Amino acid sequence: MEDAVVGPPEDWYNGLAAHLSSAYLRYGFTMGTSQEVDFLLPLLRLAPGKRLLDVGCGPGRHAIEFARRGVEVVGVDLSPDFLSIARTDAAEADVSISFFEMDARELAFEEEFDAVISLCEGAFGLGFDDLVILEGMRRALRPDGRLAAAAVNVFYVLEHMKSSGRFDPERMLYQETVDDVIGGDGTKRPFTMWNSCYTPRELQWLANGARLEPEVVYGVSPGDYAQVQPGFEHPELLLIARRPSV
């Protein structure tokens, strides 16, 4: 057995985000944002005028799409580089969104939002303390509000793991070094990335631990969100949960 996967450094995400910059939005997995938002709107019971918190909003692609549909959005992210892009793109899209630089492990909201999301490993599932993040997301929800959190599907990882990747079964942590990450300036650099991996049942248990009521876990792919039972072919799991009203 290989040595255990080394946990991520605290600042690994910011270095990657600074290098990627606007190139992030040219990667194929970002092209289905509109479909993902259309799928989530009824599940989260969002309508124009409702309030949404996007945790780990990155360069703001989901936040902007929700705002285009009349939802009042607040986005938070750890990366100042991504937030700068988000503010520029929101202004160009003529939508009003409040973006804040904030660590998802230190969310400062209390019962302010009708729904909370963390998608595409924006904050949830980066190898840090996901329970702490989920608890902060629950606190941000109003009673009976709903949450959507995406996480890496461990069955997909084990089925498709690359030779450059390593998996720690004790911590369910996947580590992969990608040699040619294309940045906003066109240069390529190697980066090591981490993801916490889950089974559907573990996501439901984690939601229970955060005092949420899990409603369903779907198997999804970027740009192809659907009400489908998780399988080996789905890169991500999508948890839908509710904050109890009492």
C-alpha cells in the first residue's frame, strides 16, 4: 500500500485560482451552468425575490445565472482573483450581486437565506472540514430553507482514477497532480489538487450531523443535472437537504 495521502495545505485553492483566473471559465465543465441553475430552481423552491447564498462562488457563474432569473444572490469565496472576475462579469450581465471574500469554514450568516448552494467543489469537498462548512450553510438558511451541495462521487473516482492520482481509503481523500493546468495568461503549470470523496449514504449522514434533513442525493455530471440515482458514471453527487422549521 502507498503512503497515505498528505492533506491539503490551507492555501492551495488560492494559488490555483490565481493561476487559472479567467481561463477557469473556458474549461468544458463550466459550459452547462444555465442547465444546472434551471434544474436547481424548483428543487430549492426559488422564485424571483428569494435570497440565495452561493458558498465558494468562484468567478460567479452560478450566482450570475440565478440573478438573471430574479433571485437575490450573495456570493462568497476565498479567492480575491475569482471574486474580481465575478464582480466584472456581474456588471457586464447587468445583475446586482454582493460578493464577499470569506472562508467557507467561517460563514457569518444567521437565518438570512431561502437557499444555500455549494457547487462544483466550490468550497465543499476540497479536503477540508466539510461538516464545519455544512453547519455554516445550515445556519445561513432560514427555517424550511433548502441546500444543494455537490461532492465528488467516490465510486466514479475508483472507476476512473488516473495514474497521477492517489486515493486514501481511510480519509476518503483523493489527491491528483495535473502537470499542464492552463492559466489565464496561457502558461501551463503543475498543480496538486485535493477532493473529499463520498458515497450517497455518507452525504446523508453528514447532513444529519449538521442538523439538516437530507431529501435526496442525485448522481450528476457538469451541465447534465437530472433526477437520477447515483452510479459509477456520475462524477458528482448532488445533495438536496432542508433546514427543519423547528
